[in-house]
Amino acid sequence: MAGPAWARSFTDDLGRTVEVPDRPLRIVSLSDTDITIPLLELGVMPVASHGRVGVNGAGAPYLRSGALLTGVDFDTAPIRFIGATEVDLEAVANERPDLIIAEKGRLAALETLQDLAPTVVLDAAGLGASHVYSRLADLTGQQVRLQTLETRYQAALQALKDTVHPERYTVSVIQPLNGKISVYHTYRALGRVLRDAGFRFPPLIDAIPVGGRMEIGAERLPEIDADVIFDPYRADRGEGPRADIADMEALVPNFCAFLQACRQGRYVMVSREEAISNSYSALFLMVSMVQAQMAERPRVTLK
């Protein structure tokens, strides 16, 4: 659709040139984790957003990690819920958006969306959080706010480097999933902190393409051993870390005995809700968590 006179050209991550408002006022987000949370951190309140509706689709809608990371959710802010698995196009239209922002991995009905309002598509999974934040800051005119967030992150990262000396340690991020062990080149906020800080990874993990993951069988468990292993568990189902531990036991009985990190007490369970986000709030939390887990500790000397 043709943009209004006050529009400008923007090339999205599908290579499409879209006429977008110079200062959009009614943004609809089609991804809570990858678009809505970053918008909120940039100081921009969308009028509507994709969200979640609890386990098995039950319960009230919520933004994944929204309250935890930003203090904002559907019940605390004027953001309309427009769907979870599928977006309600009529609800989108009713919000009279002047800009729709979609994430490539959740893209559907692009032509219909483009008829409702200028629609841009960003590739969070393939191009990463830094790229998405930069594009969103450009779309919304929030470059100064983004620079403030980045300056704070770099300061926190430097403190981690000074305290821990990451180049001395190998790390892995693993997750039992669907009867296999999933490993990731860079696991969202947690993985970005580990990579940015300069930790080393086992060769198997370094060989995974950037942004990718692979599933391995129990027989390859020794290949993902490291000085420290992080296991992100689901914190939103009431089971806590014991569910992930039970899943690992089901895959490899007494799995802890086969991993040096686990035998030495360096198998770290971390909440997935924080670890999986692409937000700066999550980055700050992950820096603090990694520093607390890996900073030097006092030892008892027996005489």
C-alpha cells in the first residue's frame, strides 16, 4: 500500500522496501519476546501485541517475561492482546495501527497485514538482538535510549571480564528437549553474555552455525562437557529445575557422573525466562548470574 506524505522508506530483513511513518504512534507487535520487550525497553508502548495464554492455552494472556523484565504486561498497560499461536487480524485492524512489526519466525498473512498498515519484518533469530534493537531504534527514533542501554551493558560486561577472566574457562549451554540434548551456538541472552565476555566453548558447539542449534544423543554427552555447564529450565510451570534434571536422568541415568562440570558442582540451573530473552534487562541479569557463579570463592585450608 502507498504510504502517506510523512512516510519514509525502510528496508526490512526480507529485503522489502516499506514506506513507514517517520514517528509511528500506533505500533502493533507480532512477537512479544523479540519485538514487544525491546520496544518497551526503548521507551515505546505498542498499542497491541502478540502474547501467551499459559500452559495448554489456559489462563489469562501475558507477555513472556514482560512483568519480570520490564514491569509491563497486558494487565498493567494499555496494550491489547491480539493472539498467541495465531494473530487475530480483525483485532489488529481495530487498533488502527500506523505500523506493524513482525518477526520472521512468526510471520503469517503478510499481504493482509500490509493492507492494514505498513508492515516490516525483522529477523531476530537469524540476525540477533543487537540488529533488532538497532532497527527498532531507527523505526521509532530511540537511538539515544539504545545507546544508554548499550553503554550500561558494556560496563557490566567489563566488570565480569575483570572479575572472572573468561578466557580461562570453557562453558556450555545445554537443554534436554524431546528426548534429545539440545545445544546452541549462542543461547539468547545467556549465550550472548558468554560469547561477548570471551568464554571458550567445546569444539562441537563452536561448529554450530551462528544462531543455530543441534540435537545430540546421550552418547555424545562428553563432547559438551566444560568447566561450567548452564541448563536453562522452564520457570513458568511450577516444577522448577527438578523437571530438567529428571529429563536429563531419563536420557542418561546418573548423567552427573559423566560430566566433569557436574561432578565438581559447576552444573548451573538458570531460569529460562531470563536466559531466553533478547532484552537488555535479561543481559544485565545474566551478567550478574554468571559473575556470581564463577567469581573466585574462599576455600577451607586444612592443617
